[in-house]
Amino acid sequence: MPPLLRTLYSCLVLFLSSAILSLSAWIVVPAPTLALLRLGVATPELSPWLLGLNAIACLLAVVGMRRSWLRRLALVLSLVGLGLSTLPLLQLPTTVQQTNAELRANLGPSYEQVSQQLDRQAAQSQNAQSQSIKGPRSQPFVLRQVFTGIPPSPVRYDPNINFAKPDGVQLRMDIYRPPQVGRYPALVMIYGGAWQAGTPSANADFSRYMAARGYTVFAIDYRHAPRYRFPAQLEDVQTALGFVREHATEYEADGDRIALVGRSAGGHLAMLAAYQPDAPPIRAVVSYYGPFNLTAGYADPPQPDPINVRAVLRAFLGGPPAELPALYRTASPATYVTRPLPPTLLVHGGRDHLVEVKFAQAMYQRLRAANSPAVLLEIPWAEHSFDQVFQGLGSQLSLYYVERFLAWALR
């Protein structure tokens, strides 16, 4: 190779190594802004892609570059990126082992029976791809699916079903059902968005996935802050629950087997609705990275703080805790953990920089102290909203355990 081309090649490999390392760094570096938070969310979830790219850059440096400081620098950058992109995969086996042990310990022998039954269903479904109700995931993580995606399944979909019109605001829900007519447990899905944004179509991949596995999924809407402040959002969730129970037969749902599933602000509303003293009989709650104690969250915001947590809480509640202490307590799910509550699965990223994992740990301990069945699935590499990357590591892992938890709770 001519010297000029060799130098050009070396510069390109160095650029490639630098670019891939800069992406890999977000696996461990906290994002200071909302725009950069997207990188903090995606890079750990797609780390096998980065692992492959770093390996290619490393190979290019070894094979095609002559011995020089450029080669050494490119090789060092690629090796550092290789190490960073390996971290989530290295943490995965321990996370699986700890979560399996906690589920068995906290949910008892009945969970083990349900899990074994799901394993049998998963094995059978691999030999019967045409079945109308798809089988559950057979393992917590499938490397291939990070690259190919989780295969979609056909479901029946009814969008934009009107269920309420408070203060002239039309609230709708999207309903997902299995392909075959039947009677199924109900999942009420509540989207996140800092109580200020979002639509029922959020997390549609998850809703379709669960419907294909034998659930009627009601993805609901609610009014948004700051125009509508708390308790408007809770009231809308309660209205939606009334609609689900009233129309359960129409939509092939079992009104006696209802679970709430929410993400971020939706996780907060799911817990809050299920924990009310006058709540309807909710069988289970799944909260993905939802806030628990709003007073504590205001007093101790994350560092860095990509969304300005205090401003979000003021918009939601109308002011700071110093001015509205009673309202902050009323709006905090932790306030209601004074008695046994519906079984709760807390799904939280260990690197969450919006709702830090220490709050999830405190909520978990509080639920356990109140003799409430509770499990904390802590995913050490995951950032807030990690499951937006549906085929990612943390999303696959949480999907596997959410399936098993709901099968146990709604059996």
C-alpha cells in the first residue's frame, strides 16, 4: 500500500476507534442533558452492537495499520471501548441469578410452580409456531434478538376507545387482545412522560407482546400537567379502571384479574391507584422506574439532573413541598405502605438518573416491612426508560420476569 493511502487508512481507523469509544463511554457516563440521555439509555441496551464494532476496529488496527503511534492509539481506544461494551453482558448472569433467588424467596413455592409451567409452555411453543396464544420467553436474554428484534405477533387492536371526558378533555384508550376469542386477565397500561406528555400508543411493542401471550391490554390516557395538576391524573386512572371493570365482558377481560403496569410517571400512578384504601381489587402492580416518595425526590434530586426533577414536580403538584407538604404526601405511593398491598414488582435501572435506584430500594424495603409481596428487579447497567429499546438487554430481561410475575399474580 502506498504511504499516502496507508496514512489515510490509519487516520480512518483512528477516527472509527474514537467514534465507537465515544458511544461506548455512555454506558458508564451519566448524561447531563435530556438530549444526551437518549445515548445513556440506548448504549447499554445495544452494547452487543458496540462490542462487535469495537472488535472490528481493533482488528482493523492490528491487521491494516503499520506499527506507529497511530496504530497504538487506535488499538488502545478500541480495547477500552471493547471493555466498556462488555460490561452489561458481564453483569447479566449475576443479575439473573439474584433475581431468580429473590422471586423464589419472596413469592414462595407457588411462584416456582408457575415458573416451571411457563418453561414447559415455552418449550412446547417452539414446536407449535402456529398456535394462537404465543408461549412465554424461554430465557431471560437472547443475543440474536438484540440484532434481529423480538418477533411481533398478530393481535386484535382497537384504538381510540373513548372512556371519559373530564373538563371537556376526551380521554381514550387502545385495547389489544389475543387473536382468539376468549376471556383473559386484564393489564391496564399507564404511559410515562413526567405527567406532562404521552399517549396510549406508547410502549405499543410491549402491549402487543403481552396481548399475544394471553392478556387483554388496556393502554389508557390521562390529563397532563401543568394545565391539570394532581389529583386529576389519579382520578383519570380510577375512571379508566371503572370502565375496564364495567366493560370487561365486552372486551373479553376477566374483571377479577386486573394488574396495573406503568412506566415512570405511569408507574407512580399505577402504584398510587392500586394502593388507595378504596381501590378496586387489583391483583398486581408492575412499576417500571416510577417515583415513590415525591418529597424525598424533591429534596434529593439526581446529579446530573437531565429533566430538572424539581421543576417537573412543581408543575405536577403546583409548588414545592415547603408550600404543599400534605399534597406531596398524598401524591406519594410510599405514604400508603402501612398495610399489606397487592403484589408489586419494581423494575429499576441501577444507573437511573431521573429516579435514582436508592428510592426503589427504600420502597422495596418498606413494602416488605408491611408484609406486602414485593420484588425488586434492579438492572445494574440500565438507565431510566431503558425498555424503550424493546430488544435491548434490560428490556429482554425485564420482559422475562414481568411475564413470570404476572402469570403468578393473575393465576
